[in-house]
Amino acid sequence: MTQRNPISGWGRQFVEGEELQPETLEGAPAVLFRGLGRSYGDSSLPAASSPTVVTTTRANRIIAFDPATGVLRAESGFSLADMNRTFLPRGWFTPVTPGTAYVTLGGMVAADVHGKNHHVDGCFGSHVRRLKMRVADGRILECGPDLERELFLATVGGMGLTGQILEVEFGLRRIPTPWIWQESEKVSDIDEYIAKLKEAAPRWPMTVGWIDCLAKGANMGRGFLMKGRWAQAHEAPARFPRELPHFTFPFTAPEVMLSQPAVKAFNFALYASHFQKKKVGLVDPFRFFYPLDLIHDWNRMYGKRGFTQYQCVLPDSAGQGAARRFLEVLTKRGGASFLCVIKDCGPESPAYLSFPRSGISIALDIAVRNDTQELVDALNEHVLGEGGRIYLAKDHFTRPEHFRAMETRLPAFQAVRDRWDPHHTFKSAQSVRLFGD
Amino acid sequence: MGRSLARKFVERGDSVAVLGRDLEELQKSQADLQARGSPGVRVVSVKCDLEAPETFRASLEQAEQGLEGLDTVVVTAGLFATQEKLEQDPALAHKVLTVDFANTVVFCEEARKKLLLHGKGTLCVFSSVAGDRARKPVVLYGAAKAGLSAYLEGLDHKYRAQGLTTICVKPGFVKTAMTAGLPVPPFAGDPDEVAQIVIEGIDAGTPVVYAPRIWQAVMTAIKAMPRFVMRRAKF
């Protein structure tokens, strides 16, 4: 009955496939699971040789919640947006959130997502206590940091390749108020930005910033840095913050909106809009954590050909000026991007393919053009030289030889995966591209 | 659909009994509703199979006891199969006609008696836009739903004065497990959106609720079409 339909990640690069959406996951066929499809590249897309995927979003029940400890167990299709709607008013919040609430628990585990608080709290996976999984031989089992540890560490950040994640159990955190105290500061170049970012780390649990990656020379890396923490009761109003009205990006944008002058003007306007040197005050958590969620389907802004996000981590070992060197490679090639975000990263997780490690992470959106492959190749070669690596959840264009050279933990991951799924029952378009499944 | 509605009920503080075929599944849904519900909300699960009319009374009784009273009964269950399948499989056709019409009506009769005993209550039943006008892709399913809609209208006429409000919900295409694999037509709704409209309908006592609302206009147009046009139409 089911037909083949175009399926894509958030970057709108489509493949043909068959998508099943069962209400319970136990009886689902042994194929790749996907959540809300917010990974940018091909990690949630079916491989050509196995064209069916199971979307988990209808399996979104809470299994148990303990209001004394905050421990929540839910089916893997339960979304962060749903969680925030249910638990934020009760004073609970996820220990780690990515930049969108439209992700499922299963996806958060599979990508081992991180947030503005990585330098303090690590990735989402380090807060997970138990996963209920179905593995390739059909067994349903539980794993966690102290139970089937190898499987657990390969599944966290493992992009759904070790088995199907059915349920996730982790601890929510008590928050003092549902408001964020934010300090936002304008910085005039990349070196100042990095210095301020590292300086803020011990004092602020959450930091993030935007930079104008088209500005060159003395202005290179101008932008602003936002620092935040949950507001205390005496600082915040008693009322619950109202979510702003959402609107939907109305059309697939024409290419002219993405030309270098247009993006330059946008970036300049954004930088100029922050005209005070420093802004301090309360913001609601929706705007703080999920500014882009206010615009549904904003990915259509990148036109018919879609886009990709390039995100890499440059380790502390790359030394001073790593961010500047990266931007030089980028601006020399003239990559236009509306979004360039630089975050602080804390220590690496023991999960085999978890992305962050001590250093800084740089993320930029790139509209897909004829030269996108060459641009990604050039950035990858640079990042490789700096000892960094890329984030699988964003990737669509990295070559397998580059990934293997960056990801020294890959053989260890593959060994565990081979033990649990010797025939690679669970594969994705991305695992075929990068791991040769 | 039932899941979306039940969640909205418990979130606003209503106690809910969920009825269904698979007790293990129901208990999971019960835990979900309990966790989502406002403090003090009571959630119970009761086994009930729309294919087994002899169980209806006992199931309703169990729900009533579990909740210590009953003021609203919502029926979302039903079977669906494409016209093609129903034509090929008479046993399936019989089952769909029985469940969607005869058994649903028998269930409503039991619910009607219970609610009228309290002198006040709402019976909200999911029929379908397919019952509004006979059409080629839903000849059999549409016939069952047409019968159900007619029954619900009759019930509303007869018992509203005695305190029983009957609400006939006519969903257009809603993206749920029931419609999985079907081509998605224009104006398709999602369950949460439909649930919101239905709850507003229940609160207001609206006898016929189209959801998404645009289907009221769509069906008005389709109902107005002359027979010779419908004979040629593919929808």
C-alpha cells in the first residue's frame, strides 16, 4: 500500500524512500529509525539498498515520570517541544537542549546532541540512564552506562546504526524559574570573540554567539556573544513566559536572496541591530534556546537546491588563532552564509562517535551550489590539519577518506557495531556514503 | 485521534477512562496520560472491543466506577479500508460495516442510557465526511458513516431537551495511523488540530463539528453537486 515518497533531512536534499509511521515501535520492521528529520544531511535517510525507514514520531508516550527525582522515561518519538509544553510549566527542563525543540528523544540520543551548556554539562547522552533497544537479532534489551556499556556508548552518537531506540530514560532538571537571565555583548573581531567566549565559560553555564563570516580584514569575525543562566525567583516575573506566535516561511526562496550581496547586507543589518555594546536582561527560554523555531520551514529560505550545514570542532590543541585561520579559508573561497555560530566545547564524551571535544565548535549554513563539494572538501582538509572533526548530524558532503582520517575512534565504533549487527541491517544513506555499508 | 483528545482532556484537568482492545497498550497510554495530566486527574484503562457488543455495558460500567461518574463519552474508534479492498473481501466489508455502523450505534445506545440516568451529558462520536455524500472511493465506508451520522442526528433531536447533547464529528482527512499509506489530499489535518476543534465543539454543544473546519465548506460544495457530476467525478 505504501508508496515511495521523497524524504529529506533538514537541508532538503531529497531521496526516494518509503516511510512508515507506526504508533508502537516494538513491531516495526528491522530498518533505520528516524525522528523529526532535523539532522541536516543524510543521517536519517534510507540507503538506496534498503529504502524503508520508520518514523518514530507517533510513538510519543511518556512511560513514567517521577516528580520527586525528575527521572523521565518516554518512547523515543517523544519530542522536546512536547516535553517543554508539558514539563517547563512544572519547573523541569532537559539537562541539554539543541537549538531546536523539534527533535525526538531518539534523535537526541542518536546524534548525542549538545547545547549552549556543553562546556559545563556535556552532551545529552551523558544524562541518559537507560535505553530500551531492539537490536539486529530481534532481541529487546536495556542498556545504559552500567549495563551493556559498549552497546550504550556506541548507540549514543551512533546515528541509529547499532539498533532501534525504543525508549529513553534520563533525568530532567529543576529550574528556579522558566526565565533566562541573558547578557549579550557586541564583539568587534574573531580574536576578541574567542577570548570573551573562553573568559565567560567559568561564570556562565550557557554561552553561544553569532558572527558575520563575510566580513574580512580587521572586521573578520565581528558579531555578538550571548551568555545566559536560568533566572532566580527574585529576578523574574511570576508569570509563565508566553510563546511568541509562530509563522511559516511562505515559499521556497529564489536564488537571488542568497547572493553574496544579499547575505552581506543581512549580516551587516544583524550586526548593526545590536547597537549597544552590552545588553542585559530577561528573555523567555523559547527565544533564548530556539530562536529559529519561530519560523516554521525556515529551511525553505535556502531555495530549491537546499543547503547543508558545516559544523566542525577545532580542538584546544590547534592552539591560538584556530578560529581566525578557519575563517580565512572560508572567506578566501567566498562561502556566503547567514548563520555562523561559534560555541565553546568541554571535554569529550566516552561515547564512540560523540562529536564535541575540548575546543570550539563552528557551524555555518551553506546553500547548495555547484561548488559546495569543493568548499566542504577544502574546509575538511583544513580541519583535518588542525586535528578537528565534523558533526555527522549536519553532514551531507564529507568524503569517506576525510571522515576516516578525522575520526580516530571509528574502528572501535565499527567493532562494537559489527558485534551487535554483523550484517549491517541498520544503515542509512550516510553510513553507506561514509562507512561503505 | 483518541490519544490526542485524551491528552487535551487531562491537560485541562478532566479525568479520563481510556477504552480499547489491547490492555497492555492501554496501560501504557494510561501512564502517559497520568504523567501529562494536571495534578489530581484520574486516569483509568478499561478493555473494550468494538467488535464485541456484548462487552459494551460492562466496559462502560467499569469506566463509570473508575471515574466515579461519567459526563462525556467520546467514540473515536472505527475501521477503515479502501473501497478496492472492501470489494475484494466481503468478510472485511461485513466487518467494517458492522463495526462502524451497527456496533458503534449499539455502543452509543448503552452510553445514552448511562448519560440520561444522570440527566445530563454529552455523547461525541466520530463519523466522517465520507457519510455526507456518496462517492466512488468510499461507497461502503461512506454508507456506514452516513448511517451513523443519521443516527446521531436523530439522537440529538430526540434527547437534547432531556439533557443529552449529541455531537457528530465529521473529520476530513486526518494524518493518523488509520490513513497511513494513503495519498494525502488537500486540506489534510493533523490529530492535535482536530482534537482542539472537537473539544471546542464539546464545550459549546455544537451538534455537527467539521474538522479541520475547511471541510464544512468543501462538503457543502460536494453536497451541492448534481448527480451527473458526481457520477463522473473521481473523488
